[in-house]
Amino acid sequence: MKPRYSKREEDYISSIIHKYQPPVVISKVRKWEELNGYPVRSVDALRHKIMMMGRDANYQEDNFTYTQLARVLDIDPQTVRNWGRSSGILKRKYPGSRMTIDIVDFRKWARKNADRLKRVDPDRLEWIMTAPLVA
């Protein structure tokens, strides 16, 4: 049986979970565990813990994969992929990385292409257009 998270571990994760992107949180927690004598948990275990604490462990606030953006907008992923490809907003942030859509680029595109977003729930679209960006 795997050891449970201590209150101190959970407090540490809670203190950084919304300050950093999930991969950074995982790295910081693993280093913290090693320095403080806790069992160093696997990346998958920490990813699961982050999700159980209410944060999508794959979500990146400044970039979305087309599938993530489709999930947020509650539309077919292929639609988002087509928008991204035709407009050029679907691109790789780093060579070899996943194709992503930068949120700022999407917002600019959405303002110019409101007619293509008629089938998107207005509340979902408002959230994506107004949610604060991570600094």
C-alpha cells in the first residue's frame, strides 16, 4: 500500500499548485519531498494528486491543445483544429512539443471571427475571453 500524503505535504502542494504550471509543481514537490525526508512520489502519483486537488495536471493557462480548448468550449475538437490550422494560431511552442493555441492569439482570432463562434455557448466563450492570464 502506498503511503498517504501527510498534512505537511498537502499544505506544501496547496501553497504552490496555483502559482506554477503543473510540470513545475511536480518537479518542486519531488525536490521538496527528497529534501524533507518524505518518499519521493512518481510523476503519475503527483499528477493524480494535483487533479484530485482540483487542478487539471495537463492544463497550461497560456496555451491549450486543440482538444483542451474544444473541451472548454464544448465543441468538436476537429472544429478547433480546423480553426487553428486555417488561421495559423495552432502551432508548436517548442520544436517537438504538442501543437497548441496561445490564449492571446485565440482571443484576437475570436474577436475577428465572431461569426464562426455562433454555436459556442456564450458563457463558455465569455470565460475563455475574460479569464485572467498567468503572469
